[in-house]
Amino acid sequence: MNEHRLTVPRTARFYMLGTPSEKITDLWIVCHGYGQLARYFLRHFAPLDNGRTVVVAPEALSRFYLDGFSGRVGATWMTKEDRLAEIDDQAAYLNLLLKTQLQQLPADVRVTIVGFSQGGATVSRWLATGTTHVHRLILWAASFPEDIDFTAGKAAFQNLPVAIVYGTQDEFITPKTVQKKEQLMAELGINPTIYTFEGGHTLHSETLLKLDKEL
């Protein structure tokens, strides 16, 4: 038995806060975590909807039932199966999404990328390809992937402000995991700013606004 590949068109779904115009100063691309859907995830970013900011939430291409064979549906960016092809597909998807948004916005718009949980690994791999330029990266309750291409990544992340954010009661984040993430980033020349808040594995509106102001 031989494996074969065929590249096919896909319909990707995304949701948006704000309206593209010449008044927009900031574009945020925000990638959800495992088992989430973009329309619900985007609600966490409502505090940024100020008339000068557009927030775009792409949805991962693979959907599944969260419990059994019916009911609530979630999406995932990838699994271990055929992972390299999925990583390439993600990069192509996000590059096209960013390109289409920038075509509608002023040339000097500031681009912020947010990856929450599984979405953090997704955006890190995407940016490490060095195929796009952004201004800020926020990894929220996210693990920095160990399979980053460190040769390309050093150039991609050079001079890029990076923030690591997590809740102090996040069951997936421990001092050991934070230390490991910082070590990986150090190898890429990344010196992240750490933000914490009282809470679990979720977003936090006050911290979000603080990041927007300080990072």
C-alpha cells in the first residue's frame, strides 16, 4: 500500500470584530485553543472593539463532536496524524487570511498575533516560517512548540516583542512548564515579558487591555 497526496480547496471560516477602514490602527489575529469555535472565542476580545481595532478569529480546519457522535462541536488545529502536512496547511491558511485583511487596511497598521492554548503552538510554527511580518506576539496559556525550525526561527522572531500570559490557577501551567518555554525561547533569542492574572485556563479582559497598552 502506497500513500499519495492531493491538494484540494478548503472553505475556511473566520469571525471578525470591527470594520476595516482607513481609521484602523491595529489588526489582531487571534487563534483559539483545542475544542473551541472561533465565534465563541472572539467574544473574549470584545474590550478591544474600540473603532480603531479589527480582531479576526480564524477557525481551525478540523472539527469534531466534543462528546460522542452529536451535540456540541469543537475544532482542532492539528493532531499527531500527518502533522507536517497540517502544519504547512495552517501556514498557508493564516498567510492568506492575513494578506486579505492587510489589503483592506492602512499600510502602517500594527499587527498583533494571539495564540491561546493549542493556538499558541499553531501561531508559533506559522511565524517561525518567516513568511510574514508582524509586530507583536502573545502566547496565552500556550506551550511554545519544541519542533520549531530554530535556524529560520531566529530570524523570524528577531526584535519581535513577545508576551507569555497565564492564569495563576491554570491547571495546565506549572513553574516547570514556564521555565521550559523560556529556555526554548532563549535559544531563539526571545526574551518574553511574563503576565499573570488570578484565574484558570481562560482569557482575562483586564490583562488583555493591559497587554495592548504595554507590549
